[in-house]
Amino acid sequence: MPRIPDGLKITWLGHATFLLETQGGKRVLIDPWVMGNPACPDDRKDVGDLDAMLITHAHFDHIGDAVEIARDKTPQVVSIPETSHWLGDKGVENLVEMNKGGTVEVAGIRAHMTHAVHSCGLPDGSYGGEAAGYVIELEDGFKLYHSGDTAVFSDMALIGKLLEPDVALLPIGDHYTMGPRSAAEAVRMLGVKTVIPMHFGTFPVLVGTPDDLRREAGDMDGLEVVDLEPGGTLGG
């Protein structure tokens, strides 16, 4: 099993949605798409109490349930300014707007917003700013990189150098994001030893698989590709 801190739980709710339960007892949801997410198990669609919610970008399959969850659970909600303003117009409170290169502290953790290469339109067709990713620094300094939807890009090497993530959550589905070959190159640049694939299998067009990633990354000694099922948890 990958080495992650005792007490940390990383639960994949399908597609790009993750629930983090930190060593300090905080609950953080990334990319809130659960009720309408066909990959999310029915018994996981109520995400429970939340301390923070991070949104990588404004496409429906990442923000689809943000307004409802934010109104119900009242977490701090982190996103790029244009998306934050749209959420505010929908009645969402506790908004924390930020931009790429910046760092904010929410719920006792630090969120570093990183670049992503992807489009970013809101569900109503308006401009949502730009797509982003996050390196999430937990209470003990352990770091997870959620890349958001993205192509591979050379500055992932800078993310690895400057922010030094321990675990990467990377899309592998192809078509709308990078596929397994590009994801393997992302792993090389990031320098991580643990990868949790995401954004695959939800729809037929998302054809990349964890086994494809393992083959493409076969030259990297010690790399662990953690193949979670939707609703599955790493850690405990």
C-alpha cells in the first residue's frame, strides 16, 4: 500500500470528485459533482458535513452540485474569481476567491492554485475564468496534487520542484483531458511515487484505464498506481 499519513482518508466519488478526511478531522470536497454523477455510488451522494470545497473549474461535471452542497453544508468554497462571483450570484456564501500561483488557508489546510490547460465555461454558458488545479497541503505538510482537467504541460516540472506533491490525482481518460501516455509524462515531471487516476470510465468516450497508465509508466521504479473504485477509499 502507498505510504500516506495515518488518519488521512482519500475517497474517490467517481469522475474527478474526491472527499478528503484529514488527520486533523477536516472534511474537504474537491469538484462537487455527486448527485448527477453516474459514477458516484448512491450511498455516497450525501457527502456529509464539509469544512471546505475546492473547485478546479466550472464545467458541469466539476461544479454541477456546488450551489446545492454549499448552501446545505456551508463550507468555505475556493475557486478562481470569475467562478466565485457566479457562485455568489447564486447565493453561495463563505467564498474564497484566488488565482493561479496564489495560496490560501482554509479549514486548517493550505491550497496552492496551479495552472491547468483546459477550457472553463460555466453551466449557463458564461465565462468561468480559467481552469486550474490545486496542491493541497495538509496539517502535517503532506501534499496532494489534484490537477483538474488538463493536458500535460511542461510546467508540471515546476509544480514538482516548487510544491513537491506526495500524491497526484491525474485524469487519464483521454478525449477531454490527457490520456495515459501524457499522464505518464506528467508523473515523470512531478516526481511523485503514488498516482490515483481519475476522469476515466464515466462516459464511453473516456477510454484510458489505470492499466494503460501502468504500461506507459513502466519505466518508473517504485511508482504505485492506485486503482480505486468509485466510492473507494485510500487510507484510514
